[in-house]
Amino acid sequence: MTSIRDTDRWRISRDRVLLYVRALNLPPYKGLDLAVESLKRTGPSSAAESMESLRALLKEHGLDRGVLDSEGKHLASVPPLNRSVMVPEELDRVPWRTSFVQFLRRWKNDLFGKGCAR
């Protein structure tokens, strides 16, 4: 008898694998066969293991459609992270006063014009 936790794992793995296969735009029965085979190989495991199994199956069948660079290495689907130091801005200690002063300036400019010195 399978537990509720195993049933949830199956459901999550199944959904993830089927969505991935659907996005590959494979012939209908070929995609479903690969999805079923990957789920049979892994059993009620995590979605990550099911996806690894599916990727291995795609590679076995020559359907691995990864993008290769000039050296034959797979390109990442995300750009590299550029981490740097963030410089903090001066903290406005009375934001209500600042917003009120900005409102009055905009109101004066709208009412009298920008170049008017009244």
C-alpha cells in the first residue's frame, strides 16, 4: 500500500516530467513513452531524480537538444551572475516632510509655471 507522501511524490514527478516533455515539442507518443519510461526507472522518487532520468533517456535517444558553443560545451540557460558591492543611499529620516515639499513644488510649478519666480 502506498502512502499519501509517495502518491504526492508520484504526482509532482509526473507533472514535472510531462510539462518538460510537452515543452520539447516531440511527437506525441514518443514524448509520452519517454516520460513513462523515466518515471518507471525512478519509482516514487523526487522530481529532480525523475528529471535526471528523463534527461538521460533523451540523451540515449539522441533527442538532447541543448545548445552547444564553438567548443562543444553546453550553454547555460541563464546568464552568469555579476555580484558587486551595493552602495547605500542616504536614508530619508522624515519621508512625510520630503513628499509634502515635493508635492508643494509640483503644485506651484503646475499653477504658476516652471520659470515663474513668485
